[in-house]
Amino acid sequence: MAKSTSSKQAPTPAVRLARKTQSLDILYEVAASLSQPGNLEQMLGGFLDTFIELVDARAASVRLASADGGLRLVASRGLAPEAVERDRAEFVEIPVQHQGRVLGVYNLLLDRPLAALGEDMPELLLSVGRHLGLAVEKARLESDARRLAIVEERNIIGNELHDSLAQSLIGMRLQLKMLSESLARKDFGAAQYEASRLHRAMTQANADLRELLTNYRLKIDDAGLVPTIASLVERFGRETGIAVFFQNECRALALTPAQEIQVFYILQEALTNIRKHSGAHNVRILLNNEDDLYTVLIEDDGLGMAAAAGDATDVPGGHAGLAIMRERTERLHGQIVIESEAGEGTRIVLMFTAPPPPAAAAGS
């Protein structure tokens, strides 16, 4: 970090007190940002304004270490540091570091020496850099965990794809046998009925395959679960014409990437079942938490499962979606309650804790 090249009058006690208060506010802001989901580079860029205000800088920039060992510009404010003569401004470099590793750097251009801002200012800037280094490392670890969870999830979806296709093929093979028997008996009415059922089954199997392949390519948005659910809801409403209302009442999400993925796919499976079988006009999704207990509510105003059972049983694998939701709930070490009456719609309540119980987490 650059040192002062000229002397200035020492700050008064009132000024020093105001700066210490400001310093505590900044450290609190940094610490609070560590627990919030969001874009890391946007957060680092946002602190440029904080630094500029803190030291009255002319310009500022932040860079992060890249894979090739260089530094990649993330954001800047004011004049580019390279465009300013060093002898006309104080050039300050603040390392963004974690456990001795430099993960990035903030550069500030000051119109007066840093020492003029008080003897505690260099240590404050270094402390902020260490806090931001923790944020960078936390984001890296979360990204690694999310990648591993996505790989595992794709294996699960691959198994679901295999099971769904196998179930559909078994059903269609049975219907084809019944069609052949009807033709052998020259019972053309029964043959036409079986041919119609076989056509519906093939159409549904094709739609299921497309949906599973689409799901295979989906992932949780880097911004977190809530924006991903919002995107899913928007797409569902646009494609189906069903009105979907999403309410997020969580004070703060503290889920692991694996938990976010399970919640997302349970919601997606519930919406798939609503689209296929419910005949609903309205759907409500509520995400809520009380401390570490999370609740997800999905309810619709459709026919209800009892009324839709005829459609579901007429299609191979018609109730597979409920089994998939229950299996995913087990991976969350949670509980799922499904309530439905004919003509009264369906209500699904998912409950789980985050982080998972120690014994459950050890065995997962």
C-alpha cells in the first residue's frame, strides 16, 4: 500500500470519532454482505462507491485474479488509474486476500496523501480487503458445491429419464398387444379404442421426454433459488396460460446448493402435474421460513387428484410425479403432505430444515 509523500495537520478528535464510526459501519456492511446471496462481482463493484466516499478518492477500480494468473478488471469508477500521472495523485493498492492468498485488488487514486486521513486508515482498508477476500472465497466454495450438486442432479435426472421411458414403453407394449388381439378377433371397435389409447400414450411419452431433456439443461441461477423459481413461474404461466402467484416470505435463505436443487425440482414436478392433470386456472406458491424450518406451499384450484385419476391412470406412469416428489423430499430429510379432494384442487406442503440435521447431513 502506498505511503504518504507529504504531511498534513492531524485530524481533530471529533473527526477521528466520526471516521471510526464510519469504519465500523463499513465493516458491518461487508460482514452483512457475506450472508446474502447475489452476484459477487456486483457486490465488489458496489464497494467502489464505499471506498471513494471513505477516502474521497478521485477514481477507483477492482480486479480479480484470473485463471491465467493475471488480474481481470471487474468494475471501475471515475478516471482509469493508468490515465493519471503518479506524481499528481496518490496511488493506493488494497489487496483482496484470504489466508495469505491475494484473490484480487482494489486501486484508489487520491488527490491527497493517505496519511492525511489518519494513521488508522491503512489498517482499515486492509481489514476491508480481508473481509472482501472472505466473500470471494465463500463465492468460490459455493460455486464448487453448486457444480457438484448439479452433476449429481443430472445423474438423478438421467435415472428418471430411463425409468420414465421404460415405464412408458412397458405400457405401450401392453396396449400394442391388446390392439393386436382386438384385430385378430376382428373386433374393430375395441381395436380403434386401443389404437386411440396407444396414440395418447405415445404423445404423452414424447412430451415427457422433451420435458425431462429440458429439465436436464436447467440449473439454479447463480443469484440463488428465489430468482430461479421466479423464472420457472414466469415460464410456466406464459406456456400454459395458468395464473401463477409466487410469494417469497423468507427473511433470509440459508440453503445448501443441494437443498436448493431439490426444492426447485419438487416445485417443477408439482407444476408439471398441475399442467398435465389439474385443469387449474390459478396456482399459488409460497416460500416461508421460521428460523431453520422451511415451508413450501403449492396449491391450485383444479379438479383435484381424485377427479383427475382417470386421466392419470390412462397414461403409463401417470402418478410417477408424486413418487418423484416424495423421493426428492427424502433427499431433503423433510416431509411432504399432499391434500386433494375432487373439485377442491390440490394442496402440497413441503417442510424441511436447513442446514440439515447433523446425522442426516453425515449420511447424505
